[in-house]
Amino acid sequence: MQEIVAGSWSPPPVTEAGPLAAWLLFGLTLVSIIGSLVYAAGLTRFGDKEDSKLFWLTTLGALVVFSFYVEPWLDVIGATTYMTNVFDPVVTIVDRPIPWHVVGAYTGGIAAATMVAYQLIKNGRPARELFAWAAFISITECLGEMISTHYGVMLYYDNKALVFGVPLPSLVQNGGMFVLIGWAMTATLPHVHGWRRVALVPFIAPAVYLGYTLLCTLPSYYAIHNNASATVSWILAIVSTALNSAAVVAAAYAPTVQRLRDKGSRTADPSTSGEPFPVHS
């Protein structure tokens, strides 16, 4: 039997971080959790009660499904691993350590980022605001990953198309995913209510992210697991980045999203509604 060398499904290489970098990252994770709780309190106090429920259900999915299902399997597929020398991982799944800061980052970040995108779509905001939100998330996420890879907190291995230690498609994917998740929630939630909504919502963000990542980044994964040359890896990474970008644009202009945007424009401009005052439904 031929031994697979590149993109191996066996245990990943070991990466070690300095204690200061690891503790700082852990501190930032705690800050993100606190920020998420503040956002949740604002939703509860000043926002829609239904949106508050959606936030907590999405947080549940982030804590359980993202952390302990999506993360380890995408770490295998995307050739990613984390340090284990400063903190013991929460758990190791398919030979991939799941560190505390990853669980905290998912718990503190996914729901808030998702709800902002969802509300932008639901309220009919322009596509440029969705793109700006996605860009903000991508910049902050990728900067964090670049610092993490530099100090050994995380490692992308067997990948020859990295930008300061981070895969090229991640520059779009890390923020663009929330446009797709927001679109999926907007298209799905009007059709599910009661216990069905409670059962479904925790899985929307993880399922959309998995589908988005696997489909649009498949060329890069092919390069990783077939020991492609640097040239081929970069070409396929560019293709993956283009596919990721196209999916974000398609979601931002999907018919469901555009209808809400058109409705928002008519509400904001009374002259287009045929009524003397804005009509609120």
C-alpha cells in the first residue's frame, strides 16, 4: 500500500507556543466572550425578543457543533493544528487538539457576527454594508490567525499558498461565511416555528459554513492532500478565493435578500410606496 506523505490523515506535526502569546490569546478570547454577552444583553433589552432567542440558539451551535465537530474535521481537511504545550486541550478529536481559546472564540464570536449579518439582511440594508461587515470580520480574524501562526499557537501545514502563515482563501472566507449564514437564516426561518426552529437554528451556521468551505475551497484542499507544487498550490488557492468571493456576492444579491432590500428602500422613501407616509408592515 502506498504511504500518503503530504496532507497526511495521521496525527499532525507538533507546534509549540510561548506562554506569553498563549495567555494573551486566551485573554482576548475572554474579552470576545464578554463582548458577546454585552451584545446579547443589548438584544434582550433593546432589540427583538425573537432575535435574542436566535442569538442563544446560535451560540449553542457554536459551542457544541462548531467546536467539537466542524473544527476537528476541517482541521484534518485543511491541514491545521494548535499548540498543546501551554494549555492542555479541551479534548482531542481525530488526533486534532481542540484548545480552550478555540472553543471560547467560537462561543464568543460566531453568534454575534451571525446576528449582525442577519439583521443587516432582515432590515434591507445595502449590500455594501454586508460586504463591509464581512471585510471587518475577515481582517480581524486573519490578523489574529497571522499572529497565532507567527508565535506557534496554531499551524497551517502542508499548505504552500499562505499569506503570513494564513491560507489565501481565508482572507475572504473568514468574514464572507457570515453573509451566507445570514442569507440562509433569512431564507429559512420564516418557514419554521416552535420546536422545529429551536431544533434547527443551532445547526444553520455550522452547516452553511461546512458547505461553503468544502465546496468553494476544494481546489486548495486538493493541492494540500496531493503534495502539489508551490505554483499549482497558488493557482488553486486563487481559484478557491475566487469561488469563495463569488459565493459571498451571490448570497448578498440572492432573491430573498434583494426582496428585503427593495422593501426597505420603499419603506424609507414614501414617494415610491404610493402612500403619504412610510408604510410599516
